[in-house]
Amino acid sequence: MTAPPPDDDKLAWAPPDAPASDAPPPGAPAPTALPGSPPPPPPFAPLGPVQRRTNRFAVFALVTGLLGMIVLAVAFAVTALVQTGRRGEKGKGLAVGALAVSAAWVAAVSVAVTVGPLSTGSAAREDGKVAVTAMRPGDCFSEFEEAPDGLFVRPLPCTTPHQGEVSAEGELPDMPYPGRQDLGNRAWTLCRERTEFLERSRYGKDLQLHTASPDEDAWKDGNRTVKCVMRYTGSGLLPAPLDQTMETKSQYTTELSPGDCVKEWDDNGDQPLIPCTKKHKYEVLAVYTVQGDKYPGAKQLERRALDGCVKRGVKVWGAKPPFDIADVTFALPDRGGWEAGSRLIFCLVTGRDGPLTRSVVPH
């Protein structure tokens, strides 16, 4: 990892409670670069608006509404409408949208033809081993086997010594089946990006990446999900989940990855990462890039960031977001950063009852 620039060249990150601004701070000097060193990254604006929280029930209402859980969506939406009016929180629009989506589901169900669920077959073999494609991120295993028809393992609790774990998953583009080799290359690229952060584990040098992709029949049925498997090749076994084996260190903001746990947000740009089992104020939910040439203004960019972070929360958690998270906030480029070429949005989650003491983001 490239060392962060000296203190004089570090770019300011405003504290989480600071308001957003369309303009850089008055009198701020233009960033300079030392001879022979790369230019420093552009500045970022403070974390997203925390003066007015987005009501969590409004978010739950929209998530459950989109997933067709009509009763829950309506209950969450009504609660959100009451609380937003009483507390002055954001989220009224989300709650109204959830009610509209629920009404659309009711209309659709009333004319739909009911069909039985498709059978997906059993993912377990007679010897008790399970196909990796049927497992979820965070599942641990032993007895890893790479067979002609896929990867098979024996699932184990992560609290017991184990050989490895399913560390991430991702969706490949919707396209005709690209062939086994091309599919394998695409899966490898995706998983390499999703699991690169595990190099900071104290077991990182002995972790080997494997990928489990859908076969041609599953692909034709619409399955595009790739599972990313980390197998420990060192002596002995892993004693704990990999996210609990991360070394404490600082990470420059632009290098943050989903699943990174930040003790306190550092307004100088170096974020103190710690194991997610220790108290931390933020966990990175997602990092993504917004598009556009002209700076849209702080308020518009905040709205786009919130919308993008909510969508990514739905993708990660579905209808069951962890109930120990309080809110989703974000960090985004200010005008100076935008004009310098920065387009990164960092989606962050905070604890409901104070600091988080576990990882709530599958990775």
C-alpha cells in the first residue's frame, strides 16, 4: 500500500457532524506535490447529513415493499410517517414510496396466476459435503475438494478450527453463457476485487483464492452469482472468522473496501482500521463511483449518494438488515475534489446503541 502523504499534504476530511458545503474552505492552500511523489488524492466533503437522520423504518419500508412483503412494508411505512413528523427526520418520501409499491404488489397479485416453486435439487452429496455454490458469505468449512463438477466442502461453525470460508459473492453481467474459461476469468477478476482486503489478515500470505461459478444450465436459468472462497494453506487451521484476524492499521480513505471497520473517522484522511470485533464507529458498506462531468452541487450529490447507498444496502441485506445498525451515512467529494476528478462515494453504517462490536456487512 502506498504510504499516505506528509501531514502538510494530507487532505482534510470534515468530522461526521460537519455540514456539507458547495465550496472548499476559505483560504485553503492549493495542494502541492513533493518532487518525485504522486499528487495527493483530491479532498472529500464531510460525511453525509447527520443533522437530520433518515428514519430507519422508512428505509425498511421501502426494502420490504420492493420485495413484496406487503404487511411489513405498510407497518414500517406507517411507523416512519409518524416518526418523521414527530422527530423531524428524513424519510417521508421513502415511506410514501413504500406504500405505493405495496399497492402495486396488491394489484399484481390480484391478477397473477399462482404457480408452485421450482425445484432446485439438493446441494449436498451422500458423503455430507455441500456445493460451495449453495453457501453464503461468512460460512466456514473443512475438507475442501475441487471436483470436476465444482467445489465441495464440509460446513463448520466459524468458531471452531476450520480450513477456510466463503468470503464474498458477486453478480456477473447478464449476457449469453461466455464459456467455461471466460466465465472462470470473469469470476476470478470479480473475486480478486472483493477479497483483496483479506491480504491484511495475519493469515493473508497463506490464503488461496478459489471461485465457484454457475454451470451452463444454471446460467441459462438466470443464475449469475459467483462465490469467492478463501482457503488457508498454512500450517494448522484458522481459529476464527477472517474478519476477526485483520491487523490493526491505518488506511488512506480512497483505499477503503467493504467490510473495513473504522474506529473513528479521521478528518486528515488516514482511517484507523481495527478488527470488527472491537468497538468501532463505522463499517464500510460499499464504495462506488458516481458519473457526471459538471459538479451537481452538494445537496444534489448528497441525494444521489443516499439513494445509491440505500440500494446497495438492499442488495447486501435484502429484507433483513441487521437491527444493531442505526443508520447509513456516506462520504463524498466536495466541489474541489469533484473538479480534481474524484467521483468516489463511501457508504458507511453506524451502530444503533453506540459503537458496533461486530461486522454487519457480508464480505
